[in-house]
Amino acid sequence: MVNEPQQQVLAMTAEKVQQARQAGIFFETREIADGIAVQVWRYEPGTQAKEATVDPLSLWLSLRDNRDDRIQMSLDEIEEKFPW
């Protein structure tokens, strides 16, 4: 298993990012700001999540092109659990 990230990661839609900027909350996506990394998703992350974590399919899709062998091994573990 791969270690958890050292910083907190938030996922939100581009619309939510725009709303945050209009409210005076400025940050750059894909960069770490105040210890928080922000990811922009094409869909609302909460629609698939049952907990405060990413759903397995979204995680798998976001990392499938990563060349790190440890990541690929973890993705294989996730894929084995998919209800095909």
C-alpha cells in the first residue's frame, strides 16, 4: 500500500473553484497552499463518495497513467475489488 499524502487534498469542480475565488479565497489548483492540495474534477466529488475520501473508481482513473510500480500495484489491488 502507498502512504497517505503528507498534505490534505481537496477535490472540487471548476465551478466551486470559481466561487471560492469570487469569495476572496485565492489558490492555484495543483499546487499546495497552506498545506492543502486542490484538485479540480469534472464532476462533483461528493456524488460518488460514501465517506470523506475519494471513491475507488475516481482514484483508479486519476492514477492509471502513473509509472510508479508501487502505485500500479495498489491500482491492481483496487481493480480486483471492482464489481465488474
